[in-house]
Amino acid sequence: MTSTEHVPAGVFERATRHEQVVFCHDEPTGLRAIIAVYSTALGPALGGTRFFPYATEQAALDDALNLSRAMAYKAALAGLDLGGGKAVVIGDPARHKTEALLRAYGRFVQSLNGRYYTACDVGTTSEDMDQVARECAFVTGRTVAHGGAGDSSVLTAYGVFEGMRAAAEVTWGAPTLRGRTVGVAGVGKVGRHLVSHLVEDGATVVVTDVDPVAVATVLAEHSDVRVAEDVDALLGAGLDVYAPCALGGALHDAMLDRLRAKVVCGAANNQLAHPGIEKELQDRGVLYAPDYVVNAGGLIQVADELEGFSFSRAKQRAAAIFETTSRVFALARAEAVPPAVAADRLAERRMTDVGRLRSLWLP
């Protein structure tokens, strides 16, 4: 097992504020992974492991850097004493994921000695975390059978729904989606749970997904949900709220002209394709609920394992996403900035104010 083989050119320029980036390679198992630790100012970095067939190592590095930064800000605004990190494993999980590879990955996480706690993400499951934990003490998001929180998509969806309620209150004067049309792009685990919350609240729901099985699962649970052929069709479905719940980069220049919804609030990470999109949304009169604010429920759920998991306690903490989102919108209005900027300012303020206390050494 070897630790670092080749560091892509420009990593120091791209990770200017990251504390640590680890490149992990184990040739016998085929493991190629990157662990990015953005900040430990508030506590050990916590973030999931994404297993994905990246086209290039540079694409994998970019994802790890972006996601780890978002995790740090997410933990800060969620009020957790945790920092932000993320790991990516390069490969197709359906073909390359094995017990040996997961356990090799666990050894690398263990080598960081608690600076980074891992959990599941796209391409990994709670069962996978049980395998990682056979070699590593710093794992959350484990199965219920092993004392873990299980599927973190449950509270991720709940938190997005609470954030959406806060956005509805600002936009239409009441914290409900009743009578509104909500388009959900991506109805995997999180999107499916979100649809249930919306239907229960009285919203008209339109969904789309590249996976017909995911769509069929939603329709089996909610026969009155409408289906759009693709995202373009979804955006043209008379939406009040657009909820991107698939992979990142959903909000980009090409789609802005087609967006008619007054609110964007979804579960996907890193929804803004590039800096400046948040200002464009604001100029077009669209209220954007920052993704890392509203999708923090999953982080709250797996973080609760560190205290001995209680679903009711974790759900109560996730319910506070409503107040946090409202606070972001209030600061955005007060300082005349987009909500994404306001959220960054609140997160950075907490990381600075609380992180400063770490300069006082305690035995």
C-alpha cells in the first residue's frame, strides 16, 4: 500500500485555503482516492465518501475541493462543532467497489488519526461504511445494526423541506407549499423523500429523473405526481419552486432564461455552476436558498452518531434549518447581497469567532 503517487499540477493554487489534501493509492485493490480537509477550526472534518467514475483525476480533485469547502460551511451554519472534509474514490461503484478496496480506503482514513471522519455519499452506502469501519475508528453513517444512523437521506430531505418552507414564507407570506407547483429534478433517495413531504403539505409536484426506476418508485407512492421528460420540460412546467436534487452545477447560464420559478431550493450540492450565478438569480427576482444551508440534515443525522444516535434528537436539530435559512434571508436583505453571500458570511463568522478559541491551548 502506498500513500501518494502523483500530485496533479496546481493543487496548491487550487486548494489555497484547504488545510490538507491526501492522495491515496493502493494498487492491488485498485483504490485511487482523494481526501480533502478544508477546515478543522470548529472540530474534526466530517464529510462523505463519493464513489464516482470521474473522467479525469483533475475532475476528481476539483470535486473533492469544492465539496469539502461546502461541508465546512454546512457544519458551521448547522451549529455543529465539526469542520469540513470530503473524499472521492475514482471508479464505477457497480464495477470497482469491493470489500478489499473499502477496507484499504479505511486504512487511509485511519492514518489521519481523527482529523477526518467519513460517511456515505453518492456511490456509497451505510453498508459500505460498515466495511470501512473494520479498518477505521472514524466512520459515521453506519447501518442501524451497527449502532449508526442508517440512511441519511431521510433528514437531508426533511431539512430541504424546512428550508423551502422558509423560502415560501419570504416569497408568498406563509411557510407552506400548499397550492404551489414544485419541480423536483432527481428523485433518488433524497428527492423521493422530499416529494413525500411536498405532497403531504399540499403542493403539486412535477418530477424528472434520468433513471426510469426512480420515477416509477415515486409514482407507485404518489399517483398524482406529474412527470416531465427532462429538466428542460420540467422548467417549462409552470413551476413556483425548482428543486435540483441530483448532482452539482444545476444552476448555469444556459438554464437561467428558461427558469420561471420564484424560488430555487434543492438538495444537490454545489448547485451554482460558477461564481456570479447567485447575483444573476437575484437580479432576475429568484430567491435562491443556498444548498449547503438547506441540505444539512444529512450531516446533522450522521454527526449525531458521535453522541450515540437518537433519531428524534437529530430530527429536532434538523428542524432548525427553517430558522437558519430565515436568518440567511434576513441578513441578505439587510446587507443587500444574494443569500449565497449572506450564508458564506455567517459561516465564516462562526468559523473565525469560535475557531479563534482554539488558539488558547488546553491540556
